[in-house]
Amino acid sequence: MCPFRAHLHKNVWCNLTFQRKLIGGVLAAAALLLFVAGLSYWRLLRNAEDRQWVVHTYQVMGQLDAILQGMTDAETGERGYILTGENSYLVPYQRGLTEVRDGIAAVRRLTSDNPTQQRSLDSLEPVIAERLRELHERIQVRRETGLAAGAAAIREGTGKEYMNQVRASLGGMKTEEERLLALRSTELDASSQKTRTALVFGESLGLFFLAIAGLVVHSEMRHRRQAEDDVRQLNADLERKVADRTAELAERAKDLERSNMELQQFAYVASHDLQEPLRTIASFTQLLAKRYGDKLDDKAREFIAFAVDGSKRMQTLINDLLSFSRVGTQGRSLVPVSTDAVLDAVLKNLKRGIEESRAIITRDPLPVVLADELQLSQIMQNLIGNAIKFRRGDGSATVHIGAARTASGWNISVRDNGIGVAPEHGDRIFVIFQRLHTKTQYPGTGIGLAICKKIAERHGGRIWLEPTPGGGSTFVFSIADGGSYESKEQTNDELRIHATSH
């Protein structure tokens, strides 16, 4: 086998599971043992058959001896009766006749598959019959005419010649059986040797497979122990890494808590300390314009207007930034709130803008949800206000507020026919300070949709932009059944990142 194929077979064997290896080994061993058992059984049958032929040969030889013995007993009984005239000598005579008849019948049956012995028996039977007929006639002569006539019959008879022929025929048949006995004994010995070989081979093969199975099990157990040691080592390493990571996260949590405290302090400063200087700047700038406006040229008055506008925009930005930071930290508890009632209040707040833009507001029946009423009002006011602000220049705004039940809560949608948002900006618009238009085109700080995103997340949902056939925008925010407080760390962390970038 080439090295590549040997390596491939080795990999295939190594990739097998212990269970498959064990099942494969058991099946192979079972198949081989069945083969060995079948071979052994077949050899035992052959051995038994060969042994039966040897016994058969001995039986034939025994029947041939019985025939000769029967002839001898018949002759002895016949002579004893002729000499003494006593009927007791006829007993061995009758017994001899029976032995002869039974022996011939047995030999005829036992050698039915041997044509040679059958022919010899065909030649022997007339001679025996003639000899027995002669014995019977002498007994009759002795019984009827006396001792002298019987003795004369013996002297005149040809009994010796018949017996010689019988002995010769029986000897020939016995010689044939002895030849067969020698042949069959050799076959029996060979069969016994083969049977012993098969049994020894089977036992050796069984022991071999047991040894292989023991080696496989030992190897698998060793691999398993090694694997368990590796797993324990990996678990120990993992526990150590988890402990290190937990300690690292705990340290980061402390840093984050400290950072949040600093950020909250910054929000406090922004809401109090920064706004006061801004108001002072705006007030004195306006006072400067009022008192010395007639002494200033148009360029100076323009600069003063820029300063006042910048102060106001900075104050608005600080207020929005403060609102963003307070979404997760100063929210109210979530309670059942009627979205219809919240929408009514929002529409009242936006009444002036709705009338100026001639906006058309439609609505579906809205559900009762578990929410912070103030924040729910804030997200709906932001979305409806944006729909009115970003309307097309050639017509009035059309805004529809809808609701749809979901498996986890409610989806509230605000659809308009405004200028719309390109799909590639669908995620960007929810990032703090991200604007798609300049301040001169559309006023604002770029924080409104980021606040909406945080409010939706605090309520266990999210906010997204859906494609709107025919133009415009469809903003959808979800509210989960039961709501979900968003961690203030995430809110403040995001605020900190964007604040430092600006």
C-alpha cells in the first residue's frame, strides 16, 4: 500500500468513534467465529462419518466371522447328533443355522453399496445352502436308519470341500473389508487431525481477536483518559480565563461607574454652570446692540446677531444633550398608558406648527401600553414634529399614526409624505449629532432621533426606518409587553463617545 493510502486508512480508523470501532470489531469477530464454528461443525460431521465407516467395516467383518462360526456350530451339532443320537446336539446345530441366515442377511444389507462384496456373497450363498442341505440330510439319515448309516453318510459326503469353499470366500470378503478398514482408518485419522486443526485454529483465532479487542479497548481507554485530562486542563484554563475576565470586567465596571459619575457631574455643570454664562453673553450682547446700535455699522450689528444666535443654539444643544443623558437615568416607572391620550396631548403641543404647515394628521385606534408617559410623549412629539418640519416645499404635510400587534408587544408607526431619507442613511440618522442637512436648511441639533432610539430601547423595543412606497418616511418604534430598562451605562457611554468627538 502506498504511504498516502496508508495514511488515509489510518486517518479513517482514527476518526471512527469508539462505539463504531467496538461494533465493527464485534461484528467481524462474530462473523469469523461463525465461520470457524461452521468449519468445526463440518469437520466434526466428516469425522463422525469417517468413524461410522470404520465401525461399519468392523460390523461387516463381525458378521462374516458370525457366518463362519455358525457353519462351524452347525457341523459340530450335526456330528454330535450322528455319533450319540442325542437331541441336545441339535441345539448348536439350530443355533448355527440361525447365525448363518442372520449373518448372510446382515452382510447383504451392510454391503449393499459394495458391488464386489455383493458378487462374492452371491457366489457364497449357494455353497452354504448346499452344505446346510447336506447336513440336514445326514441328520435325517441318522434319525431314520441309525448310527451306521449316518457315519457312512459322513464318510461319503463332500462336506470338507464345501467348508473349504466357504472359508475361502469368507476369507476373501474379510480381506476386502480389512483393506477398506485400513483405508477408512487412514481417512479417520486424517479427518481427526483436520478436526483438531480446525478447533485449534478457531480457538487461536478467538484468542487473537480477544487480544486485539483488549488492545483496542485499552487504547481507547487511554485516549479517553488523555481526552479527559485535556478537558480538565481546558476547563481549568477556561475557569482561570473567566476569573481573569470577570476581574477585568469588574475593574471596567468600576471605571465605567466612575466615568458615569463624572458624566453626570458634567451634565449638572452643563445644565447650571454653562447655561448661566451663555445667558449672560446673550443678554449683554443684546444690551450692547440696544444701547450702541446707532453707533455701530451694519457689519458690527451682524456680528452681534451671530453671537446672540450662537449663544441660543449652544443653550438649545446643552438642553438637548441633557435630555439625552437623562433618558435612562431619570425616567419614570413604566405604567399602563393610553397611547391615544398621549397623542392628543402631543397634537395640542404641536397645534401651532400643524396649523402653520396646514398638516393633515390621521390616526388608527392606538393601544394601551406599559410605558413612561413623558418619554412616550417625547418620542411621538419628535417623530411627528420631524414629519412636519421635513415636509415637501410644494404641499402640506400628511402624517398617519398607526399601531400593529406583534408577538412581543406593539409597533407604533409614524408615516409621512415628506422629503424622505435615503436607505443608506437609515442607521446613521439615529446616531447622536448626525445630521443629513445643514442648520440653515433645517434647524436642529441632531439629537432628536438619538433620544427616540434611547426611549425605544428603554421600553424593551427599538426604532427603525421602513421603506415607504410613493416617497416620504415611515418611522416605527416597538414597545415590548412589560418594557425593559436600558442600562444607563450604555446610554452615558454612548453620550461620552459622541461628546468627545464634538
